[in-house]
Amino acid sequence: MRFFSHRKHFSDLSEQEVIALAISSEEDDARIYRGFAERLRGEFPATAKVLDGMAHEEDEHRSRLIALHQSRFGPTIPLIRREHVAGSYARRPVWLQNTLSLERIRGEAKMMERNAERFYLAAAAQSPDAATRKLLGDLAAEEAGHQVSAEGLEQAHLTKDTLAQEDDSAQRQFILTWVQPGLAGLMDGSVSTLAPIFATAFATQDTWTTFLVGIAASVGAGISMGFTEAASDDGALSGRGSPIKRGIASGVMTTVGGLGHALPYLIPDFWTATALAMVVVFIELWAIAWIQNRYMETPFWRAAMQVVLGGALVLGAGILIGSG
């Protein structure tokens, strides 16, 4: 397989290339930590300080590696990066890093340190030069100890109260940006499409026509809800987060809510499709009640009564209109 790969294997790298790879990796990691820190500084300043400290340590590693390279190979450092080496551990693209939650960022930082430790251990084992081997082994030990260092930084900046406050803030932001718009969309899609779908079903008793009406009602409602949510609030003052994210959450969940009881009408037999659609409606309404209880702290039975009663009224209206 090596013959067909355009990437160099780690075992084929020269000592100079290994050191150059380590330098570029430390630069990348420092940038990633600083990017995380800048993203979190406004809402989570304590975690941002921890990440600033980790970036500073990566800068120190880079300086030591550059000094080693200058003493052994001169000032010109070859351009070699992780993506040039087969099997090298990869970092998330910046556009994916920007979507990570607070807890995922903390976990990503710890994983980065573990990967760096493995890299230095492999590099040290491959180097015949005593000074190079010592530095790479020291860096491996330091990367392993970074979790201890991170814990020290966390003790300095992340007290239990601070961690609890940041976690509560992250949870609150998740609810405002994703759960609330998604729940509103699911309720609208599940309930508002009941009448047209079941009215069509009982008026025509044609499963394919009912399915087409259901698809049209679901997609149309999803587009409408998505644009309405995105245009209603830019999130700057309310703190509800990105209007695009909220619009996506609302639009997708609205469509899903309607499709749930439209899809059974792909079954040719009318009564089988209708019975299955009613089962799906029941599941959808109880799912809405569970989400309200789980994230909105609404008592489950009160949420269930409100949603089930409302859904039953709309369902009954659709069946009566279609039967008439």
C-alpha cells in the first residue's frame, strides 16, 4: 500500500523531518488552544485561562524543538505537517472545532495531549541521537504530565462553583439555541399537520394521495417555521444564539414531526397505514411531553395532558372533516 500512497510513513521520516513535524504540530496545537480560548473567553473566562496556559506550554515546546533543530541541522526547517504523514493523528478542521460544546472542548484538549505523548514516544524510539532522543522523551513525559498541569490550572481557575456556573451556562445556551426552537418545530409539525393528513386520508381513502399531501404539508411547514425562527431574533440581545442554528433546528424538527405520520401512507392498504399513522402520532406526542419534562422542567403529566389533548382534538377534527 505504501507504493500507492502520496503520504510519507512515519517510519520513513528522517530525524530532521521528525523534528520539523514536531515543530509544526506544536504550532498547530498552540493555535488550536488559543482559538478555543478566544471562542470561550466571553462566556467561559475561567476555561479560557486554562486553554491560554496550555497554549503557552506548547509555545515553550516549540522553542526547545527549534533550538534543537538549529543546533543539529541549521536554521532552515523543512515544511512538513501532519497531513503529509500517513497514519498521523489529525486535528479537527477549524469549522468543526467551532461547533464543539464546552465539555467537548475540554475533552478535545485532553485527547490532543494524549496524542502528542504517543507521537513523542514513537519519535524518541526512532532517534539514534542521544540529545534528540532525550528531548523527545522529555517532551513525551511533559505531554503525559500536561493532564496534571491542566488539573493545576483548573484548580487555579476552575473552582467547583466556576465549573458549575460554566456548565449551567452551556446547558442553558444549548436549550435556547437548539431545544426550544426544535421543540416548537416538533410540536407544530406533529400537531398542525394532523388535520390535513387525516382529512385527506378519510376523504379519499387513497394512501398515495395522502402521502403526497403529508409530504407537502410537512416540508412546507418546515420551511415556514425555519425562516420564521431565523428572522424573528438575531440573538444579539436575547442571547438565544445563532439565528441560522435556531432556524435549522425549528425547520428540521417541524418537517420530521409531519413526516412521522405521513410515511405510513406509503403502505397501500388504507386501514393498515392509518392504524400505523395513529401509533406514530401517539409516540410523537409522548416524545414531545418527554422533551418538555426533560429540558423545560414541565411536569410530565401536565405536559402529556396538554400535548395529547391538543393533538387528539386536531386529529379528531381532521377525521371528522375528511369523513364528512
